[in-house]
Amino acid sequence: MANESREDNQMLVAKTLLTVREGDLLSLTVTPGDGGGHLASGEDETREIWMTVTKISTSTGGRRQLEGESNGLRVQLIDQGRGLQGARLGVAGPVLAKGSLAPKDRWIEALPGWSRVLTRPADLERGVLSSVTRVAVVASLDRLEQALESDHRPWTTGASSPMRRAVIVDPVEAATQTAGELLALLRGKRDVALCQLHAGWLPPDAQPVLKSPWALTMLKRCVEDPDIEFEMSVSDDVEAHAGISVALYRRDAPGAGARERARAVDPALAARVVAGLGAQADCPAVTPYERVLVGLALGYSERDVAYHHKNEGGAFSATYFARARKALGIAESVAVADAGAPFALRDPNPQSTPPPAVTPAAVPNMEAPNDDAPPRADETPSSASA
């Protein structure tokens, strides 16, 4: 039975690889390929990892080969055919090359201080498991972009908001949150975004920007976009756990009127405030006031910020919001419901009547296949997104 089950699994991996397209996000189940990694129970060690596909080609042996990125490494996924393994994962080098003079890597140097703390390739490669026993197509970059255009709130109202679920439970949504927020900045759906570049309190192979699918791709686009500027936000706690984040912001819309400017948080000021605090994207600010200030600076509404603090069990005080509004130059007359809207989406002529009720944002559907695309072997009614 064990051999029959293994053979069936190999066939499923091979069939799934045939359905993969460039831009897809894959969920891989990996295990050591050298016979090691056995647990005390006698079972093999397994791990779930993400892989974004950037190119599809054919290996020297005539097998289907997928090239892409996984946890900061450039990788190759090759169908092994009928044998001991369904597919094999190989490493082609780091995505970010420290000290590289190649044009594709020059954007890294635009972010001061980051290159000197980049994770060493050896630290990333040490944890690679090469035997792939399961492959699933779980999303694609095209579908992420479509989901953002359909409803941007999952990437503009914060991870914790009354306008969406209090906790992100879908692993694909959680993994692509950073990429979605940066894409929202690129598309003008939000004015400011904070991205964690280095977290000294985490292991070298667990850096958020490396583990998050498409995050590096979106960050590179932001850095190279002439309409986006940034401020570096650096912190160092008492245990010397350095943190480096970047506060990215859109330039002021050209020709914006004085009245419209008075109703908005100036993105440049907001980014400077965030950087001045040394705020980190993956580590909460120290004091309740600073958390409120960072939340408003990132464009979240007062309602969303208050809701987030309630979920975190933090102290709430209207004084925090009053101080934060003053620090960010927000007029007291600004409606709470409008405070977090992107600059380009704000209504320059607010009405005195309350806004209509808005339903919570649904789970971003990044799994729905295109109508004109051929069906994939891994798409079944039971695996469809809710």
C-alpha cells in the first residue's frame, strides 16, 4: 500500500506541474531528499513553503522545470518522473545579492543600511528541503491584482479592522498581505505603507520580506517608481535586536486644492513621523500613543485604529487621538470614517449626513480561475475559495 500511495502522489505532483503558469503562487510540501530528517515517530520531516513562479522551461533531461523564488532564494522545481521523488527543489542562488553590481540589484542600495544586514545565502540554503511530495496552485499575481481592483479594503484598512475579519485566518491571504499593501500603494489605493526589511529579533531565514510571496517584487517596483518616495525607519532595542523598516509614500497629487490638502494627512509628513519613531512593520510601537500615531500616519481610520487597539487589549484614550491628529496636522473637523481613505479617493466636498453603512470586506478571492483558462488538475469543488 505504501508503494502504491507513493506512486499516486508522484503522478499527482506531475499532473499539477503541467497546469502551472508564470505568476502562480505554489504551496509545496517538502521533505529531506537524502533519507534524513526522520522524526521520532518514524515519519519523515515535512514542511510547507511558498514558491512564486517566474519562468517555465525544460530541464536538460527533458522534464518540465519551473523557475521562481522561495524564501529569498532563486529556486528550480523539476519533475523527476516515476522514481523515488515526485519533484526536486534546487537552489540557483539568492534573490538579493549583497554587493552585486548587476543592474537588477542596484535598487537595494537605494535603501540605506539594508544591504549590510542582508541574510547570508548560506543561512537561507541551510534549511532547504529538496524533495517535493505535494504541489498546489493556490493563487497568482494576476488574481491578486484583480482582487485589489475589485475591493482594496483588505490591503488598506489594516489586518485588524471592523471592516473585515478581526483575525486573518487564511494562510494565503496572510502570506501575501505585505505584497498586497505595497501593490495598493503602487495603484494609488493608499498613501503610505510600512515594510519590514530586517528584523533582528527573528532568525536569519525567517525575515518577513523574504518569506512573503511577491513582497520583494513589489518593494522593488515601489523603490523604482518615480511617484513614490520613502523614509528609513531604524530601531534598536535594549537587547540590540536591530530593526530596519521603510516607510514608503506617494507624492502629493499635482494641483490638489488647498481645501483638499487640509483634509488629508500629508504623506511625506506621515512617513517622517513613522521614521522618527523608529516604527517597525512587524513589531508594535512601544506606547499606546505611538501605536495610535503610527496607525493614523499609515492612513488607517480612527475607527480601525481604535478597533485594533481593542483587539490587542491596549488602553484607549481620546487624548491619544487628539495628540496624533495634531502631530499629523489633521483638522479636528475631519470625519472619522474618512480619515483613512487614500488621498486620491477622498471627497473634496464632504456631506453633513452620515455615510451609508459599508459591508465588511470579503476574503480576497485569488483562487478563482479565469473563464478562458483551461481547468487545473488541482482545482476541485472542495478546494475552491469560499
